[in-house]
Amino acid sequence: MPLDAFLRERLVCPQDHGELLYIEGNGGSDEVLYNPRLRQVYRIDDGIPVLLIPEARSVDDAEHDALIARSGG
């Protein structure tokens, strides 16, 4: 279930309060919100963003590049 566009425009990173990139997965699965500045991924469970700092996951250079490519940037 893709995240609502209205909601996506208003969500910010809980750590630096900056913009998050929405990364849609295959058919709406594996969708995440990504902060490329901090290289932190926030999962989306059943259409609900999990924006808890302890739940964020760090990414390495290869995954960062892949996420940027998937975001269209």
C-alpha cells in the first residue's frame, strides 16, 4: 500500500527535521523513507511510517547509491 502523497509531503526526519525521500518498492512492498544526509532508513509498516530514531537503520555506500537511484535522484 503506497504511502499517501499528502502525508509524504509533510513528513520530516525525526533526527535532523529535514526532507525524507520516499522509496517505493516493488508493487508497494519494501517501501521506506530515506534520509540521504544521515544515511538512515525508516521502514513503513502497512502504510504507517515508523519514524522512531531507535528503529532507523543505517546504510552503507552501496545501499545509499541504490536508494538514491530508486528515488529517481
